[in-house]
Amino acid sequence: MKTFKLLVLCVLSAFIVGCGTTSTVPITGRKQTLMVSDGEVLSLSTQQYQEFMKTAKTSSNATNTAMVKRVGQKLASAVTSYLNANGMSADVQNFAWEFNLVQDASVNAWCMPGGKIVVYEGLLPVTQDEASLAIVLGHEIAHAVARHSAEQLSTQMRQEYIMQLGTTVAGAIGMGEKTQSIVQTAAALNFNFGNLKYSRDHESEADYMGLIFAAMAGYDPQVAISFWQRMASASTNQQSEFFSDHPSDETRIKNITAWMPEALKYYKGGGTTTTATTKATTKSTSTTPSTTKTLHISTKKK
């Protein structure tokens, strides 16, 4: 009977790992299996976004605010056209694009599922021009288009189910409490390190897709290299990439350089302007909502 129960639990575990809805990430063609629907993710993200905007202070700089919205809308239009032209019109209805510049000296930007994007004023002195800002916004838009938040939520759900099943299996085979605790701790550590790699992969995918989106919108993708070089110069983070949820600046620059020939195929080279930005000095106590995907490029990375 114990062997039968164990077999049933193993089969159930395999079912849980494999269940979900399979979809394809635009541009990259990568397959993903999601255990949460677009509606569920959008409902949660909309609520968190509204809560954030209640406390955030929007920028008082009309020129920079207009620039963020202008660049964002050009990218959103290019992405919408791409999705419609490639049989993904149903995905377009998931996005209600909105771009906001807020008073915060952090060097960062983030995106909510559904297309709610926030840029902090502290990012603009590093981007320096519209084309570099397009690289950042393209990256943020890519997180939304690739459903990265839903994918990571799905991964967390599977891991929780597996941990629960593991506890049940351990009890079924008579494993002692101390041994169970050791096994659970080891499993949790394994999941944590695996999730870091998983997150880095998502960041790299967003870098690639964002580069393509910027090029589609008419911005020179080659500025991405100098942008990340500026970020590398400004960064004080010495943490090993292995222990980080984001690729190192060096890895990003190397990858972007390798992707550049492909990105340039999408670049039409017209219509972009360079607008200088002023250094932001206003600070706020705002926090990044938990379901966002962030570029996470502050000079003091988490």
C-alpha cells in the first residue's frame, strides 16, 4: 500500500510540473507553460499599479515627461503593429499602454503586466538621449509582451506544489522530521538558485526583444552598447552574477554586441531625435510593486 501511495504521488507531481497552458514568446519563439491566466495577472497588476500611483509623485518636468510618453508610444505602436501582423492580435487586447515619469532619484524603470510602465527621473541622466531611453523602454515592454510575470508566478506555484508533495511523500515512506527538514532546506536552496538563473534568462530575453522593438520603432539599436557601458561605469555592485537575478553589465554588453546584426535588420534609421535631460534631484519613498518586471539597473543593485 505504501508503494502504491508513493507511485500515485510521483505521478501527481509529474502532472503538476507539466500542467498549464502553453504559449509562444513573440520574437524569440520560446515555448512557455503558464498556470495563471492573463486575466488573473492583469487584475492583480492593475490593483498594484493603482496603489503605487496614489503615492508616487509624477515629474514636474514637462519636457522630460513628454519625451517618456513620446518614446513609449512609438515603441507601443511598433509592438502592436508587429503582433497584429504576426497572428497575435488576441494578445494586443491585453495591453493598455501607459508611460509615467515619477520623481525618484533611483536609476530604474519597471513595467506591470498590461503595459503600465514607470520611469524614475534618476534614469534620464544615464540614458542621456531618446534612443537610449528607447532601449530601456523596449526592455520593459518586452517583459510585458513575453508574460514574464505570469511565467515566474507559475514557476513559484509549481515549486510550492512540489514542496507540499515532498512533505507528503516523506511522511509516507517514514522519513524522520529532522531528515525531512534537511531535505526541505536543500530543496529550497536549489529552487532559489534555480530561480536566479531563471530570472537572468528572462532579463536576457527582454534585452534581446527590447533591442528589436527599439529598432522596429526607428531607434538606432547600437546606442544600447554605450548605454550599458555608462551603466557599468556608474555601478558600484560587485556581486557575482551567479548570486544575482540579473545579468552582469559585462554579460549584457557581450550579448547585445552579438545580437546587433539581427537588430539592425529591423532598423530603418529615421525619425529619432536626441534630447538632453537634466539630472533629477528629487527623491521619493516609492517602492516597486511586487508583480512588476524591472530593468533593475540602479547603481546599487539588489
